[in-house]
Amino acid sequence: MQWTSGIAIYFLLWIFSAFIVMPFGVRTHHDAGTVPETGHADSAPVNFRPWRIVWRTTLLAVVLFVLFYLNYTQGWITAEDLDFFPAPPDISAEQSLTTGHAAGE
């Protein structure tokens, strides 16, 4: 894997992780028992801490990237493992001819 591909994959995992992490630890005014200021939504968080979200997101993205990279190098799960549908009959016959096996074997 090229380093630029690694950076792109990490960035995608970081964005994905941000959406996973954001809802945790958020308390609304209703949860805190306070009244929201005029013009604020009732669902607005009482204590929004963006840096906490950034750190949690970064930690989760690093863990996911390490797992991805280990799978990439070790080959734990491959594309063939995720192919749940059999090949169509004409392709199966064509593949058996190229490998030297007869279609009925």
C-alpha cells in the first residue's frame, strides 16, 4: 500500500469515526434540567466539547486503521470471503475450462 493510500483511508475512517463518536456523552437541556436560551433548540447540547470529540474520533480511527492495515498485510478477510453469491453458470463453466477441469467434475 502506498503511503498516500494509507492517508486517504485513515481520513475516511476518521470521518466515519466522528459520526460514531459524536452522540456519546451529549446532554441536552432536558437531561441537565436547565432551560435553553432564547433561540436555541431544545436538543442543543448543554456542554459541547469539540476537542473531546476530536480526541475520541482520532483514537477510534487509529484503532480501525491498525485493524485495516493488519488485515491488508495478513489477509485475514479477503474479497473472496465476502462473495456470498455463486458465479453464474456460464462463468463457472468458462473458469473450469481455463483451469483444465471438465464442467461435470
